[in-house]
Amino acid sequence: MKFSTNSKVLGMALESVATALPRSTVMPILSYILFEQEDDGYLRLTASDLDSTIVERVPVHFQTEPTVPGRRIAVPGSYLLSTVRNLGDVPIDFEADENFALTVRAGPGQYQLSGLDGADYPILPTQGEMEPHFVIARSVLTKAVEKAGFAVSTSKQGSALSGILFQMFPDHLRLVGTDSVRLVLFKALEVPCREEGKWVLPVGGLKGLTRMSGGEYCRVTMGKEHATFDFDTSRLVTRVMDAPFPNYEAVLPKDNERTLRANRELFWAATRRTMPFAGSAANQIRLDIKDGELKISAEDIERAHKAFELIPCEFEDKEDSDGTLVLAYNSKYLLGVLQHLESEEVVFEVGNPEWAGTMRPAINYPGEDLLMLLMPVMLRKYSS
């Protein structure tokens, strides 16, 4: 195989497929990227950890000699990526001999690597050509995955809580992530689906979506065992998790009578500054609402540290109470929710202080509906 291309073009494809390279594996060849020559003048790059697979197609100029059509060569992924990443934007020549010895030439430099026979690369899952279940804008898909993935559990690997629920309706698509303390519900309101259904996909298998090339829209096909995300010149295939997702609708509060509205940036910044005073054990942020002000406070009782900040807010109580409310949340989780809402103002709805509260942007982006749920923590008695 012998071809020439631009280092920047090849580097972007390598960066994309490299997200599927396993950190450790009992199959050494999986740490390699498979190069395949296609008949239409494209180079096909593939990487996989067997749970997820990413494919990129790059236009290159193949040389007639000694190129052998259909040859498949496995190249050491991390070495080649590190080399190409640091070349800048220059022409690059790639050559592999019959013993899979690789030579990369760029400018005054020459780099030699040892490859493997691509015929030894494992057969990867495919779904064939199927009608997609839905077509979604790249920007909406990556945003939805990022939002829902924020709430996914990192400690319950293998369970449905470590995945993102894709729930399809005739008129819209939902993505849900939860770790039983946080929950994110993202509705893509302008994405009609071919049929109704539920699929849980591992969040790790979707991480490569942000780097994939080839077009602004993605065609998504769900199968019994695998899901496929197709762009014009790239594809991601990830396994479907065989685990039931919890009934998230059952935990969404339906009768929260109290509504708090505040500037998100002020709320987030005050939480971030008081957060270190919460202490590593309790890690509790307390919210006191009174007379149009929100008091954000934290206290480390063991070290006798404490802090508070006041920000303006609007508070409405449909039960006509005295206009006060005291809440407590895990400071790390509260900060994360505020960071991911991305709006000028946030609306916080809560009923009983011991119930889950919901937070949402005061104004959603067109075609989107974002809701986040956060469970409270037991309110500690602060020193006066």
C-alpha cells in the first residue's frame, strides 16, 4: 500500500477513530488502526474495542506500484497518531511493503513503524443497509448525548444506569441518563422517528461522536444487538445494552408547588465559591430562600470553616406559605446541573424539601426541551 495525502486530513481521521482504541486489551491487534484501500480512491480507517467501532473514509492519492488493491494493513495507532498530530499541515507519504513495514515521509522527516497483517484483524459487527430510525442534526445529537451522559453512573458498570436511554416516539426523540441521584431528560422535539422503541447504549461507546467527520446530519439505525450512527464519510457502531432501564417517568415530580427563578451564572459562581467550605465528608450546599434573596451557604463543622453568598431571586409558592424555603443538595451535583443548563436564567421547581427538585432553562433552545432532576440530601443543622 502506497499513498499520499495531507497530514491534517489524515490526522483528523486518526483522531476520530482513536477514540475507539481500547486502553488495555488481551488482543494486541486492537491497539492498531486498520487501513484498507477502497476502489473509489478512499482510504478506510477502522478502530474498535469490540464494544464500539469507528470507521472514517479519507480521500487519498494511491500509487499504482507497489499498491495491491484490497490490501489491509494494521498500523500502530498511538504511534502513528502522535507522529501525524505533530506534523502540522504538510503533504505526507505513506508506504507499506509486503512484510507490513511502514514508512511515513513528511517534509525532511522519515518515520518507520512495524505494522501487522490486516487479515488478522477481528471481524467487526455490521448491520447492513437498513432504513434509519431517525435522522438528527449533528449539533443536536452531540448536545443531547453530552447532557444525558453527564448524569450517567460511573460506578455501576454493566447496568443500565451506565448507559443512555434512546426512546423514540413518532414526533420526537428522548435521551435520558441517570445515576439514581441525578436525572437528565433531553427531548429533541423536531426529530420524528420511524417507530416507537427503547434502546440503552453505553455512554463510552458514544464518546466518539464529537470527533467524527462527514456532514451535518446523522442517520441512526437501532438493531437488536447494535446501533449504527452514519455520517457521510464516517460510521460509529456500538452495542446495545441488554439491561432494563428504570421507569424514569415514575420519579418525575408532578406536583412541585414552589418555583425559584435565578440568574444561572450568579447561582453557579456562588455555588462554586462556597463549595470548598462544604467539607469532603458531607459535601452539602444549603439554599435558604427568603425575601427575594437566595442564600447559598456551606459549612465544614470539623474545621470550623463556613461561607455564604446572597444572590437575588424570584420565588413563587402556590401554597401561599410565608415565602421561605430551605433546601440542601450535594454541592458537586448541584454545580454540575447549573453548568449544564446553559441559559441566562434557571427555573428550579420543588415541593417538599425532602423530594426531588427539577431544574430547567427559563428558555429552551428551539426544538429542545431540557429537564434535570436532583435528589436532595438530609439537611444538617448549621452553627449559628
